[in-house]
Amino acid sequence: MSAAAQRWSDALAAWTIPASILDQAPQSPWRHETATFVVDETLDREVQSARVAREVLPAASGTVLDVGCGGGRAAMSLVPPAERVIGVDADPRMLAEFTSAAASVGARSMTIEGRWPDVAVDTPVADVVTCHHVAYNVADIEPFLMALTAHARLAVVMVLPTRHPQTAFNAAWKHFWDLDRPTSPTDDDLVAVLAELGIEVERWSMPRPPLASATADPATRVPTLRRRLCLSEDRDDEIAEYLESAEPLWASTHTVLRWPGQP
């Protein structure tokens, strides 16, 4: 493991929730709601990440491999010119949404259930590999990145917030648990890992892209924060009062990275 990869791994390890808090949690704080990642009317096909990927996609019959695909927002923003999309995700509910989204836009699709790079050996090579909002979940980052690169004929396009997304809840953790949370790793730390792997990266910034419309429902705010903070339903009034004056502080800027594939 390179020095940069070790720093990345150590920084993610610092996000471990103390056992005294996690053991009493009614729900897993790491679970994602499927509705957050579905393809709907909020999908913007002209965001920087989509433009960067389309620059290298063939004009016809292109293929996209979407790793950590969720409901397919990254892949479907590239249809057309992409005609075939391959989704990899550990959650079968997400893969069902991916298949449905592909059918709705007229793309041929394939899904592979499992964690990357564990399932890389069963995954076809594609023209472009996309990987959006996944990197901060990966402690062993070098094999993850190398497998992405090996599956791209033309390029890998990765998107991540400039800082770990869970920093949005740091103030809430302090308020409810008097717990100080980390602030790293960042996008710069990932670029450092890629540099130590000898991968030359192009880099752009873009505003935080929209999420699926279900996330805008005010009714989801309290249960989402309750789950993230390992709290119980009897704290809902307190959570609602807190949210009146303290919204989660999401990173307003996301980073787009593109590098050549090496199939």
C-alpha cells in the first residue's frame, strides 16, 4: 500500500462509530434509501460529469459500466450516446431500479450484484467506467481504482464531493452525542492516491448535482437524521427542533476526475 493509500485508509477508519453508540442503534446508520438514487425528472444530463464522459464515448453503440450504480443516475445521463449500460451494486433493490431505468430510456442493460472489486472478474469491459459517490466508502482504495481502470477501454469518470459526505452531520453528532467527527479524507487525498499509482488525472469542479425528488420531501428530514445519528424515534421532536436552525452542511462543490483506461 502506498503512503497516500495508507493515509486514505487511516482517515476512513477514523469514521468508525463508537460501539457504545452503534450497538444501541435501532437502524444501521450506513443504510441508503433506494429512493435517493432513482432516475427521475431531476436527472441533469448536462452536468459536468456527463459532459466529460460523453466527450470520450463513441457516437454510437457505446457501453458504460457504472460501479456502485444505485438506481443508475450516472449511467442513464449518458444514454444516448451510450446504448448498453452495465450496473454493479451490492444492493439488489438498487439493481432493480437500474434495470427499470435502462428500459425506460431504451438502453440494453446488465446488472451484477456484489462489491467492487470482488465482482470485477465477472464484469465486462466497457468504453467508459463511471463511479459516482462511492470512493469515500472504500478503505482499500488501490485495488478498487486499479480494477476500474482495467475495465475501461477509453476512460474512467469518477465523481466525489470535495470532502467526506458524512461531514454534513458533524455538527449534529456534536449536538446529540458530544462526539467530534473527522473532516478527512478529501478529494485531494484521492488524487494523491491516483498519482502514486502513476495515473495521470484530469480534474474539474461542479456544483453539487441534484438528488432524486424524494429527498426533497420534508417528511424525510427527521427520519434520515435519526438514522444517521443512531437515535431512536422518541427523539424525533428534539431532532425536528434541531433541524429548524441547523441543516446538514453538505459540500456545495463536487469534483470530477477522468483518467485513461487500460483494458
